[in-house]
Amino acid sequence: MSALLNKRLARSLWRTKLRLLAVVLMVFVGVFAGITFGGYAHNLGGMYDTMQADDETGANLADLWIDNRSALWTPEEVNSFCAALGTAWSSSTVSPSLDSCEGRTVTQGAMFHTNDTGQHIINSMWHGIPDGANADRVWMPEGHSEGRTAVAADEIVIDAHVTEALELNLGDTVSIGAGNATADFTLVGMGYHPLHVLMAPEGTLFPPEPGQYVVGYLSDAGMARLTGEVVGASNTILLDVEGTPSFDLPDTSEYEGADIDAVKGLVETALAEAELDARVRDRGQNEPVEVMRQDLEGTERTTVPFTVMIASIAAITIVLSLQRLVQSQAK
């Protein structure tokens, strides 16, 4: 009986080719959407885990960012803060230990790029990353990056998101600026950074067209050469805590930041002792990191409902077609 109904359904659908095409397309879209969304969520989660991992292959995403973009701290001030933090930490009851306290310079700037269409001044951001840095390193996954990290004062790594659009190759000389200073650097690598997975300037969530925003990673000596400051001068301090202390998630009603709040209390004490004025942010307060987390969670949440919705539409169409067939045969 079911075989007969199936044959009659097939003939009925064939007579109404548009309905048949709609059913086939909806089934195909449902299956394809499920596979695509599931694969994307799996790959995205794996990429974030690998990139942020504290091992030789990862970039080791920092736990706290302490910054003051309006002033530079001297190397002595950074060392004074880190020493004060270590002292406060050792005399506290905070359970996770401090893995590293590192000074960095992160500055807005420009790239002066020339191609077939003329000369262009491209909005940019430059990171000074010491050789052997522990946190927020350049991520260079095998097969998806080229070259190596910058070590010498005249070397630079350009974020791999933009190298193709700008037609850059290893060994090219790039001219960049920060403030009133400009300098030429040799391109030695193309990699990624955990704070720039989404290539958007600070303050915006919408990435510009490829090649209209550049991020580059210099050595600490290279940053000193670009800015004219001494090696080790910093406007950002990165803290890496053993493990991953819990931090508050902005999109939840519960408060999850008890662990990181204990660390922030020690940071405030050390800042006061070192007489530094700074903004303190954890992972939930750092916009690029939080956008990545919500992107991943949103993808994981919508995979099943979206697939079910498409499959339900296809199922309803098939049921209605069966009902119409049965009614027509009953006549």
C-alpha cells in the first residue's frame, strides 16, 4: 500500500514540477545547511582553541590587558609594576599563579603602499612584540602562514588577512608610520594574532574592504625604531594567569567574574604602588575577544534550530502533497 502511494505521489509531484523542485531544494538546503553550519562551528571552535592555547603552536591569549594609550611607560615603570604585582600576589590568597607580566607598545599608524592604482595611505595598527614573548604572540599555523616572526629592528610581520589584497611577498620592503615618524621594514612573515581574527579597526565591528586596514607585528626593537622611544617602553601590559580564570560574560544574567575580580584587585594595588594610571580589561571586556566568543556561541546555537526549520518546511510540504494525493485518489 505504501509503495503504491509513493508511486502515485511521485507521479503527482512530477505533474507539478515546480512543487517537486521546491521539495527537492528544501531537502537539499536542509541537509546542506546542517552540514555547513555544523562544520563551520566545529572548525571555528577548533581554530579559536588552537590559536588561544598556551603551548608552542598557539598564541596564548592574555587574561588581562592593562593599557594607557595617551602615555608611554618607561621600562623601569613597567618593571616596578610587575614587581609590585608579584609581591601583592605572593601575600594574597589568590589561587592561580601569575605566569607572565609583559610590557608592549600598541599604536595606531599608517602604511604607505604603492601599486598599479597609485600611492595609498592605509589606516593601520602596529604591535611591538618582543622575541620570546609569552602572551598574545603572533600565530603562524602551518600551511596558512609564511615566514617567521620579526626579531631584528628592521623586520615586520603583516597580518595574513591583507597580504593577498596588497600583493605583498616575503622580502618586500614596506613603508609604515606612527605619529610623525616613518620607517622602512622588510617583510619576513605573514601570520595572525588572537586580537585580530576579525580585521576591524578599534571601535567598529564591521571589517573594511580587504587591504583598507592593516595590522603589523614588529619586534620590540623595531617598535622602538619606529616610535623613537627606548626598547621596552610600553603603553600596554599583558598578564597571563595559570589556567583560565573565570570572567564575566556580558550576554548572560549570571555573574561569572569572581576569579578574575580577585586578580583585578591585586592589579589595582600594584598600579597604585607603581603610580600608574591605566585601564584594566579582562577577556569579557576586550571587544575583539568577546566578539569572537559570541560569534562561536551564536553559530553553535543556531546550527540545530536552522537545520530543523528547513527540514520542517520540507516535511510539511511533503505531508501536504501526500494529503492532496490521498484526497484526489479518494475521489
